[in-house]
Amino acid sequence: MKLITGKIKVVTGLHIGAGETEMHIGGTDNPVIKTANSEPYIPGSSLKGKMRSLLRLYRGGGDDDEHVVKLFGAGGDKKNAKPSCLSFWDCFLTEDWKKRQDKAYTEIKLENTIDRISGTSNNLRNTERVLPSAEFDFKLTVKTYDGEDVLPVVLGVMKLLEMDALGGSGSRGYGKIKFEDLKIDGRDIQSELDSIKPFENRFA
């Protein structure tokens, strides 16, 4: 078992929705998910779901694709259910960034929808986003069951996430992130991630 550590830096406003159960009167129409201390965080489930989806797309397969199953496991309702090689942690704001931040951790962005027929705007709403520059602690536990080195594929999927977006409204520019200060069991692997060009040299 190995542990990848590092930071997730928010490049463009990040929105991972809290859902209607978290909304409150007088608040934003579309809040971000927060801890009990009202600090935004990135759920491990959001990272896992997005990275699994990106690997499926990259591989052109489905949930039964060998690399998808190897990294993310197969569901319990499958005949050949397998455990995941990856265990995702929730990611919380770094203490250093919170100390440097002298204002709120989020911003409110006003948006509206355009009627494609009339060309007029309607349905003005506000969306809460984690501020660009925010930094979250990142941890990912990597387990191997057959001795195979899965790190190249893990880093490849992380690179795909950097190229895509995390959370909602990625097509509108939200959710661009970057992994920084990556280490595995204390060994620096940041340069390995930075050198990956997934569409020039396939990693899986």
C-alpha cells in the first residue's frame, strides 16, 4: 500500500454542489458543499467519479474495462466483483492557504440562461464557487493486489482531470484544477505527472 500526497490548486472557480438539502433561506440558489465548519471541501466521491468517467472515456470502454476495474473496482452486483486499487480521501482547505486568505473562501457568480428562440435572457440565478487560487490537501491511497505498478495509469488519469474539469459547469470554464507538490510515500513524483502527454503517448 502506498500513499500519494500533494495539493489541489483551484485555477478557475470550482463548484461542487451541496444539493437542495443544504440550501437555506436567504442564501445562494446554488451553494457549494461545505463541512460542518462552513468551509468548502472536495468530496473523495467527486474525485473518484470524475476520474473513473475520464478513464472510461479515454479507454473507449465501459465499466468492465480492465483498467477501470483494476483502479476503481467492479460493483458488488457484478458476478466478478473486485475491490478498488484506489481509496480516495476528502480534500480540505490547506491551513497555509486559509492563513493567507483574508476574505471569504467562496464567491457568488451571477448567471442567466438565454432563450435560444427569442435571444432574451431569463432565469437569473447566483452560483457559489470556491475562489481561484484556493488550495486543498490531496491524499490518495494506492493498493496493489497482483504486484503490478499502477502508478503510471493513476498519474495519467490525474493528468486527464487537469485537462478537463472538476465539479459542475465545466463547459462554462468552471472547475479547472492543478495537482501540485505530488509525492508517493515521500518521493517526489510531480515531474512524472507534468511530463505526461496522454494523447501523444498513451498510458493505458
